[in-house]
Amino acid sequence: MSALKGATAPIYFGPFTVTPQVFHITPLTFALVNLKPILPGHVLVSPRRVVPRVTDLTPAETSDLFLTVRRVGRMVERVYGATSLNIAIQDGVHAGQSVPHVHAHIIPRKAADLDHAGGMDAVYDLLDGDEGDLGRAFKKVVPTEGHDQSTEAVNQNAASSGRRSRFPIVDNDARKPREEDDMRAEADMLAREMENEPLD
Amino acid sequence: MSALKGATAPIYFGPFTVTPQVFHITPLTFALVNLKPILPGHVLVSPRRVVPRVTDLTPAETSDLFLTVRRVGRMVERVYGATSLNIAIQDGVHAGQSVPHVHAHIIPRKAADLDHAGGMDAVYDLLDGDEGDLGRAFKKVVPTEGHDQSTEAVNQNAASSGRRSRFPIVDNDARKPREEDDMRAEADMLAREMENEPLD
């Protein structure tokens, strides 16, 4: 079941079926809530077509992706009471990409929001450590269906990236993968908020 | 003097005149070499219009900015022999933005390129620490001219951001701001490479 009215075809994030987590969709792009958000409102925006690199996108896909990043970013900043956004793409395995499907992280920020975790820039440690490892996180929880990219490819990707664990101290309870019900509820809420968000 | 044929009007990055560092320009966007690159080929892409936030961009500016990010990213990945790219925007002061003018960092990556500095994810420590503080770096070296945003605003921005110094060990010599001649030579080289880069 999807948060989106009338959406029926499954939506893939790499090899994973993420339909219940998707809160916004355009002809070329979708946005989904995160299994292990680094901060409240940390969401992902991806092209509908499963391609690993930004250069693999068509110009139309590139424009639509970033127009969606801009609009979704404005929405989560408002809804989560933030004042800034980190926008980051790990474009390729040597940049830390763990799921071989282009995705922009959008992370709402406010003053002192990561003081407990080591300060403002701890967002990057979180993003790039095990806690932000989307490949590993999705593999554990989200059911997959038949698709042309295997979880093996994701695992190989993560293994060859040589990622290191460098975390500041965080509340472990808060970092557990969320239940699917929680994610669906958040996706429903954000889908409604997107309807209120100006197009431009 | 500019690396760009026929470009005469000064180009601003926040309050700074960066014309000699600019290697690519479109009607809405420009790309410049960096004063203190974190890795070889670390460049910035900005809208021509000096606005602080992504949401301040028009849809046309947003599309052009990211089509330019895609094309410049492909070029620097090729020219610097990289295999991946980090693409990051600090969108607002609480996300670590130090110059109040939208800018995407593009950082070419390859295997083991930051092993000397603490590993793959050290790129973010470098990006967000003093070494990556564009406001402070540009203030030291690049001459400014009359413009509607003051360096005071930049300094206030950096001061209020509460940024912390968390650096891995790096070669100090390699981290000094570059001479303007070096930057102009790199901008000339990259301007020529952009002429060879397919439009799509």
C-alpha cells in the first residue's frame, strides 16, 4: 500500500521495493522516507530509473530530480521546523555510495541539532558510517521483489568501498531501523504536506 | 583577466570577485576552481545571481545549476582520473554554509585517495573544517570590489555557524591557499576541457 493516491506499480530503490516509504512521485523522480534517518525529516530523492551515476541521467531526469530536491527540501524544512538543509550525493562507490541508484540525501538542520553527537558537522560522520549505510539498512528490513539488480551487487559495492566506522556518540535506541508502520505514517503525512507545497 | 573567451563583466561569489578562477559560464550558472581544494579537481558550481538558499533559485536557475554540476562533474572526473564524485551543498548557515551564495561542491574521488587523511569519509571533515571554510579562505586572498554583500556578512555568517575544527592529519604544505597564477592556469586548462565535453 502506498501513501500516494492511485500509485500501484512497485517503486524500486536499487534492488529494494520501497513503495510504502514513497511520499512523492513525478514522471521521472520519487522521494522516500528513510529507514534510519540521521535527523528528523532526513529523506531521499531518486530518479525513477535505476541508474548508479548522475552522468547516467538524461538532462530531463537531472532537471526533474533537482527541481524535486528543491521542492521537497523546502517542504521538510518547513514541516520539521528547520532553518537549513544538507544536500549530498555520493556519486559512485569511491564517494561512499552504498546503493547503486542515484539518490540525494536531504537533511533538515537547525542550530545545535547535533551537539549531542559531536557538533554541526557530525552529520557527515553519520551519513557515511554504518548508521547511514542504506545498503545494509534496507537489506535487513525492506522486503525485496524480483528486479534486475541483485542484493549481491549491493553487498559487493559496500564491501569494495572500504567504508570505516567513525561515529560520534549517539543514542542507540534512536538509531534502530524503524518499523514499517512508522515509515508509512510519516510517508502519509509528508504526501499530504507536498500537496500544500507551491509548485515553484 | 578571465579564462573565458569574451567574458568581461566581473563574476561574484558572494561578496568576492572570482573572475580569474571561473572556467565555465552559462547564462545562469558559473563554475570556478577552488582556493583550497580538498582533493585535485575540487571545484564549485554557483548560480550567477547571488542568493543564499536553493529555494531562492528560480526553476530555470535550479535546472541550469544541476545540469552544469552534471557536466562539470563528468569533466573533472575524466581530467583528474577519478572514479566517483562527492556532490554537496551546505544550504544555509546551520548546514555549514560559510559564503551566503548557493554553491555545489564537486569533489573527484578515487580508491584510497584520502587514506593519508583518515579514510574515505575524511572528505567531509575537510569540507566542513577550517580548511574548507570558503569565507575565510577567499577573504585572505581574493581581492573584492564594490558589491551589495559585505565581507562583514560573511564573517558574521561563519561566526554564528559555530563551526568546529575536526581535522584528520593532512600535509600542511598542500593545504596552503594557492597563488592566483596557479588558479588561473588551472581555470584555463579546465575551460579548454569543457569545450571537449559533450553537451548532454
